[in-house]
Amino acid sequence: MMGALSFATPIWSDLSRLLQSIQWGQPLAFALAPLPVLWAWLHWRGAPFLQDAPPRLALLHPNLHGLLHQPHTEPRRARWFRLLPALSLASLVLALAQPQRLGAWVMPPPQGRDIMVLLDTSLTMSIQDLRWNGKPAERLAVVKQVLTHFMRARVGDRFGIIAFGTQAATLLPPTFDRQLAAAMVARVRIGMLGDDTALGNAMGLALRQVQAEGQLKPVFILYSDNGASNTGQISPTQAVALASALGVRVFTVQVGDTPADGTPYEVPAYRGQQPDMRAIAEQTGGQYFYAASHGAQEAAIRTIGQLTPTLQPPPHRRQAQQLYIWPLSVGLLVWLLALWPPLARGGRRQREAEGADTLVTLP
């Protein structure tokens, strides 16, 4: 006895946990629950409109009252047969209620921001003064490799790409398609937009692409070797002022080797006092990075990622395993069982026999 109890205890515990984890997607379907009960009761009582036996003639008998009060036993199979349609209907009601087993919480995708990448494609970006895997590497090639890895790892952000040389062009408007953004970066080539540097035009074009009214403000990531703008209709000073007014932070990454004295070189601006890459970052609330190697560029983009986090909304729904298939299958199987010819014939014969019992013939 104790062994049986110890064996049944974990089974009952598992069943209890299973029932507690089940919820109903359409609980209003239980309003149909009285239907199978009513069906079973009417069949049990033998309601006339549910009988399919042919009409019979009934003859009066002098002892009819006594015959009616004689005990009557009904075969067990016929009694169970009457319950099959009600059981099938009850199973269908359970299926309509959509039982579900709830699982883990589903984390919604992170809420990101617009990130515009500004790539300098002027001739100086082709200089091979960076080290990558122990070999000299082109500046733009290293930038593209670091950027594509960064884009694929960011979830929830919209990436846009602006390339600039003598002209500025939108290669990709902001999109959630990270694979497409990485593919577009890989297609950038030296000199594709001329050999000069229209930095102001590039920033102005990027400002037209972003949405500054979101919860997370957009940011720019500017890659150039010196940031000296020598062409274009918009000056860097104007573009920086507009970005600052819109709350757009600009992170600048200056690529290239250092001069002999170990200090980052600066190329003088061609027109008055223009902000250099450090000033652009400071005036817009961003940060300036000097990346003279592949490792330095990876460290820079990693820091930028930490300074521009995404928001993780709280989960609001849970995984749900739909279980309606089980009561639906049971209901259909029971219904087919009720229609199975041997059982159906047995039920009809029983009803005919009951009808015959009420016929009393005179001698």
C-alpha cells in the first residue's frame, strides 16, 4: 500500500503542476458547457424527439399499470452508447476554449535608434598605413571590416550609410536590415564619389535621413582620416550647429598612422576656422577616437556601442503551447466511435427493444 502511494505521489504532483500551467485562450466557450450535459440527460431520459425507432401501435392491457412499474434493466453497452455523443460534444467545447500551456516570457526586440555611418571615400583613405593580422592594410578596408561586424551585432537599431568624397550620397537610408547594411558597406570603394572631401554636405544629408523625435536620439559615426572639408555647399560649422540643435551626437573616428613625434596629425581646414574631428565630437556631445590600428578601431567601435545602448522593453507575453488538438482529437474519435456500425446497430436494436416492451398485445 505504501509503495503504491509513493508511486502515485509524483504522478499526482506532475499532473497538478500541468493543470496549474494551463490557461484558456477563449474561456467564454465554457458558456456552451451545459449543452453536452443537456444532451446526455435527454438521451438518458429517452426524450421522444431523440428516438429514431419507427412508430408502433400500443394496445391497452388490463394490467398495464403493473407492467409499467416492473423493474427494467438496461444493457450496460447501450447506456454507455448514449453517453458517447455527449462526451464528444464536451471535448469539442474544451477545444473551443483553447487550452494553452504557458512557457517562458518572450522578450520583445530591443528598441534602438537611428545610426548613420559617414564614410570618407577620398583618395587618402586608400593609404596602407594600418596593421591588420600583421600586414599593412588600407584604411578604408579596415574600417569596413570593423563596421560590418558592429552592424551585424546590433539588434534594434536602424542603420543608414552616407558615403562622401567630392560629392555626398546616401547609399542606404535607415533600415532594420542589418545584413543589407553590412553588404552596402562592403560595396564602398575609394574614389567612388571623387577625391575631395565634402564633409559638410555629408552631415547635412545624414540629418535629412534620421528621425530625431524618437525616445532614443540618433547618432552619427564619422570615419575620416582628417575631417578637413575642402568642397561642398554646406560647411562643417553649419552642419555641426544643426546636429547639435537636433540633439544628434556625432562620434568621430580618425583613422591613419601617427607622425614621427607620436601625436595625431591634423590637416588644416581650407576655409577659415572649421571644426576638426575632435571639435565636431565635442560640440555635438559625442566622442573623438584616434584609431591608428585595427585593434584601436575595434576598441573605438566597442566604446561607441557601450555609449549608445538600446532599450530593452519588459516582456508582456509568454510562450504558449496550444493544446486544443488533444480534446479536438478525442471529440472526433468519440464521434466516429458513436457512428461505428456495430455500436450504432446495437444502440438502435436496444431502442427498438425498449419500444417493443411497451407494446402489449391481447391474447
